Amino acid sequence: MNAPVITNGLSVDVEDWFQVGAFENVIDRDDWDGMSLRVEDNVLRILDLFDAADVKATFFTLGWVAKKNGPLMRRIVERGHELASHGYDHARVFTFDRKQFAGDIKLARMILEDAAGVKITGYRAPSFSIDSRTPWAYMELAEQGYAYSSSVAPIMHDHYGWPEAPRFAFKPLPWADIVEIPVTTAILGGKRVAAGGGGFFRVLPYAFSRWAIRQVNRREQRPAVFYFHPWEIDPDQPRVGHAPVKSRLRHYTNLDKMAEKLGELVHEFAWGRMDLIAAREASRAEELAA
């Protein structure tokens, strides 16, 4: 008897090429308004790619982007996808105190809801920056009415990570319904490895992602959570030549191969919006141990 097909969470972190963590120390936010905007064309390409595969996804979008691209927000919703928050301008959660974080997510949500005319219930922290340093983040998200977050990378990484966090859905607050859906990791040699998309998907062979998603779906019977960015399908974007070599390697490697790999991925597995995944996973969520 065949195992049931598991619907995985497909997500896009909507930010432009100059707003990424790799360049945060070399491109000043004060200069963003003078940059060449490429996010709209890239998102439209992604919408067409998803239509071709008949899949729906969640677009975690910066408030800054939504403010400048209101019609694009409506296009995302009209084509059946979920619009969710990625904060206002990609500042990492652990750079805020609670009051500042509250203002950031409130502003982003207001802009997104005004642009698209829908309620925003999902949140993803820039650079997966909810971790052990920010115990108040979930309290603020819950108080502002968010239903779920997908803001944790349960691994160790030089830019982010909360390796002690559960690999799968958990309830971070015993008194609130909000659920956290971490980005996917797989187990290789007894250790957790990143397997949820982004730069790892671009750099590593496609066979690795296939293996990881099958492991999560077949062995653990859980949905995978995959993410990528619009700039990752844009090999013609401007080059930031004065960025550190490591940052440039992370950002530019295999941009020309990304769209083709994504096409294969979205056709091979079953995919859906993150709000639907969160609703299904909530009943199985574990409470994070104190």
C-alpha cells in the first residue's frame, strides 16, 4: 500500500537583490531608494513558474517592498497564493528590543494589508533570526494576532540558527495558539543538516534536496518547508564588487541554474501554502521545553 502524499510548504522570501543579509554591511539602507528595483519582474517569473506546476505558495514579503509594489501584492493574492510578513526592512530580530520589534511587525503588516486587502497571519523573521536570544518575539507575535511563524533554522550557522529548537512544528508559548514551523533540516551521519532551500539548494546537487525531502516525507511523515528568494533566479542582477568574497560567493553562485532546478522541484513534489501547512501541523506541534 502506497504511503499518502504529503503536501510540503513552499515559500518565497520577497526582498530585492540589495536587501539581503550578505550585503547588509556594505549597502546602507539609506541608499536603497537609489537602487535598481528588480523584485517585481522576478516575482512575476516565479508566479508563472508556479502556475505551470499548478502549485500555491506563501510569499513572505518585506513591508518596504510592498510599499513600492502595491499592485504586485494584489497579483500574488489574486493568483491564489498567501501573502505574509517578512518584517519591514530585513532587520534581524535579535537587533531589536521587544518594543522595536513590535513596531517593525506592526508597520509591515499594515502596509501589506493595505496593499493587498487581505489579513496577514504568517510571519518569517529575516535571516531566520528568532532564536534563544529573543524569547519575547513569540509573545509579541501572539499578541498581535499572528497564527504562525516560520522563523527558525534549527541548525548551527555562521549567520543564524537555533540548534536546540525542534526540527518540526512546535508551540513556543503554552498559553497561545501560535505555532512555529521551522525550515527543513535532514539527518545525515547523525547530525542535522540544512535542507530547506536558499543558497544550499543553489550550490548543492539537486539530488541532495530530493533525498532530504524524501527523508522528511517518507521516513518521518512530515511536510518539508522550502524557501528561496526572487533574486536567486536573476543572473543579470547588478554585482556588488566591494562585498567580501565569501558574501559574493554565497550570493552569486549558480544563479543561472536556479530557475531550472526550481522547475524540477515544484513538479516532483506536492506543495502548498504555509498557512495551510501550519493549520495541519498545529495539532501535532510540540511545546518547546523551558
